Amino acid sequence: MTGQVSPQRQNINTLAITLLGVLLAGALTYACAPINKQQEDKASDPLHLGEPAFHVSVREAFHEADDGTTWVFPTVLPLEALSFLNIQPTTRSSQGIVEHQEAADRRLTDLGGRRVGRSCTSECVSVSRYRVTLTGNRKQPVHIDSMRARIRAEQPAPSGTLLFIGPEGGGPVDVVYLDLDSPKKDALTVGEDGKPTGRVFTDVENRFAEEGEPLVFELVGATRRPVRYEWELVLEVTQDGRRETVVVDLGSGKPLHTVGWIEVPRYGIKYGRNPITYSIVESAQ
């Protein structure tokens, strides 16, 4: 009959349309897969989530065998204020000694003190030391292009009281030296003798971190002036051709500190430990 489609023909047409739809859907899925993958990668990339190029961990470090135990205070303290330092630990266990020292450090801090360090080769210079761990936080390797200090504030070093207790004996990291008095304040390499070589660290050393890979540095911030610096470390880094700036401080915006305690012309009073009685006594200037 003219103008009518047989049931068999209708079934064939329906099947053809269904198959065509399946083929088109498959082709569309295949074509869009790379785009979807890119969108998923972009959504999970720390760069596009606004996260920094590195996870940063910073803690202050001291070399007991080199520095001894040295504190400076802005005011003149009477000897009695430090009498608690004459008390010996109640236990000789490692944990007991550490807890005893931590308690003493808290009391010295409460008195307004700040612990300081030094670096001695042919001469001694005032320094602070910080152990910095930078862990890569990008899909592509992050390369450190430059590293330098940036001064936030400068003020006279404390000159009230000096407490100096000399050294009593006692995985690889990159040691970088930052002369905070210099104009550029670039991070410099350090020789086997502990002296800065004058060579910019990033000019002679190649450092980069994959995602999750840590880089560990010991920062030595030095000054030959009787000042107290507040500063931060500024890194210029690149990742897949993209430049970023990473600022390293103690966290929550708290600056790093370096005190030029050696260069203070004269303290109001100076204390040390008597090596025989082990008690704190007044020392000669």
C-alpha cells in the first residue's frame, strides 16, 4: 500500500537510529576524555587551588658545641634572677635533661631574654641558625632560581645583660650563609672551614623538588653590627616555565631574628658559669 511503512521497515529504522546514537555518544565521550582529564588535573593541581609552591617547615637551630649557651637581655638583671640555673636536673635520663633545659629556656625567655649564636673561624661573628625544610607542592618540579634575605626591621641589639656559658663539647643539609649587612643579601655557599665562599648558592648549586620531595637547608643569618634584625628568606622559583615567589619565615608572619650580640660595645652586666662550682657568677666584661 502506497505511503505506508511496513513494521519490518520501522524496526530497521529504529535500530539504525539507536545504533547511530550509541556511536555518537561513544565518539563524544572519546573526544571529550582529554578535556575532562585536563579539567580534573587542573582541579587537583595545588597551583590552581591557590597553594604555595612549597610546604615550608622552619625551626631555630643551635650548635651547642660551637655556640655554647648564650642569652642577651635588654635590662640589667640581678644575679638572683638567674639562680634557677644553678639547679641540676633531678634525673640524668635524656628526656629528663631535655625537659630541665626546656624549663630553664622558658624562664629565660620570660625574663625578656633571647638566645643567640656565633660562628667562629679566624674570628667570631654573631649569627642565628634556622633549619628550613621545603617540600615540593607542584605536579611539575619546582626549581629554586634565587635565594636572599629581606630585612623587615632593624633596631639596636639588647645590651642590658649578657649570659655566656661556653661550649662544653659535644642526614646532610645545605648550609647557606646570609650576610644581613650586605646590600644584596644573597644566600652564599659555605666552605669546609665554615666560612662563606662569596659564591651565590643558586649560581653554583642546582636545587629543585618534585611533588612531595623535601629540600633541607640550614640558614646562617650573620651580622657584624650591634643591631637586631627581623628578616625573612625570599625564594624566586620556576615550575614548568612559571615564576613564583616563596617567602620563608617562622609562620603566621613571624620574622626570623639575628642579634649582633658580639658587637655590642659594653653590656650593663655579664654572667657566666663557674666551671668548678657550676654556679652562675658575674664575669669580666
